[in-house]
Amino acid sequence: MANESAVSKPFSCEHQLTIHGGWLKDKPWVIDFKTIQGSDYYTLHQVDRGLARALGFDCSLGSPMHDVTMFSYMRKIRNDCIDQYITNKKRENDPGSDIMPDFEGMTIQAGRSKAFTEYEVPEVLPMTFPSFVTQSGIRQPEATMNILTAPMRTAAPTIEVNPANLEWLLNAAWTTFDVKSMWKRKLDNFENWPKLPDPLKYRKIAHAGDDLKVAIVAYYRLEDGKWKKKTMSIGKIDHDMDEDLRNKLIQRTSDAVQLFYQQNHAWSEETYEDGQGEKADALDED
């Protein structure tokens, strides 16, 4: 009999979902899953070595799926589907509003997280993926699968686990999707970004892959009449970044640059227009 002074732990029961087939050979893959509306769902992560093994990638490499475009492609399809749902709900609630007659893949520009809750986007939506041909010449027909929705654009895709969907993943993982050309909104077009107070301006620093590095700059005058430039990076803005999060980063950076300008600019009766201080002898300041 067990030691009377010891305390037993409560029992717990867990279901286990085991995947066979693909490139798993004789080593089945046990996955962590969630059950929603009676179906099992699994979240796809690019660093998931179990998923990489099932899809036939060399797991002796440090990051076997680092250049797989399938993940970004699935996020884009999911985000467009959610934006379409929100747009349709807006039109239903206010038929006379100034809403585009056709969605055409346009991204909801602002307050998406709020709209996600306000218009009660369902937890699961059926999403259709167009047909494609793999690099080895296999034609994958159009497929519709249930995918979990998410308010954040950057959330990893979560799909219903079934043989048909796993077979689609097997083909899609070895296909290069031109994700960059799919984006309808251009990151380096600041027309839809929050307006900055004078004399602050947006400046592109560099493109990092499909992302854009942006800074806020302000030219300020010294007591001797020379101009200097204050530059502060907003950070990396990616295609899937939530609008609310992006605007918070912009506001925080804008406030810091504006404060610096007010504390360091030598005020005079002269007015300064953007570009006048952009001289060869102007010094950059990070």
C-alpha cells in the first residue's frame, strides 16, 4: 500500500490524435490539437519539426521549412476571407454606407481587431484555396477547408485535421506561392497611415524581404542656423500587422520625435518647409 503520509495526484484523461502516412514512415506523429464544434484543429507553425517530418523535409537542418511560402499564403487567404466577412456585414447593417461594391481582395484599413468583435466573426469559416500545380507537376484541385479565424493578421493558420487537408498541405508545402505580388495594399504608400504633426515625416529606411522598415524624421534648426535631422525607427512593418498595433507603434514613435523637436529646435520667425534642411552638411541623428 502507498505511504499513508503521501498525497495522490488527481487523475486526468486526455485524447490523443496520431497522424500516420505522408513521409512519417514507421514513426507516427502525435499532435497537440483543439476540438471546436466537434472537429479537431491543429495550428501550423513554420518551426514545427513534426510537421516538417510529415511533409518530407530534411529535419537534420536547423530550419527545414524556413523558405516555405505556404504559411504566408494561408494567412493571406484567411485574412482576405475575414475582411470579406466584415465588409459584407457592414453592407448588411448600413446599405447606404460608402462601402466598396466589390471586395476584390482589399484589406480592411483600420480597427480590424475592433471590427472582428463588433461584427461577430465566427470562430470557424470555410475557406477556398485555388487550384495550383506543384513543382513536380502534380495538379492540386481547388480545395475548401475549415480554418479558425483570428483578429490578428499575424496569427498562425489553424486548420481542421483530416486526410484531405493533410494531403493539400503535402502538395502546398512544396509549391512556391508568389505571396508578395498578392498583397493589394502597398506598405510604402503612406496615404492610409495616421497623419503626422508638422514637421514630422515618414521615411522608408529599407525593405526587409516582404516587410518594410519605416522611420519618422524631423529636421530641426540649431542656434547657429544649421539644420540637423532626427530619425527614429518605427520598426519592421509586415504585411499581416494588425492596424491597431501598427498605429500604436507609430503614435509612440511620433510622440518621442515630436518631444525631441520641441526641446531642441531653435525657434524663429522663419518658416521651415520640408526639404530646406536636407542639405549636404546636415547631420543625421539616430
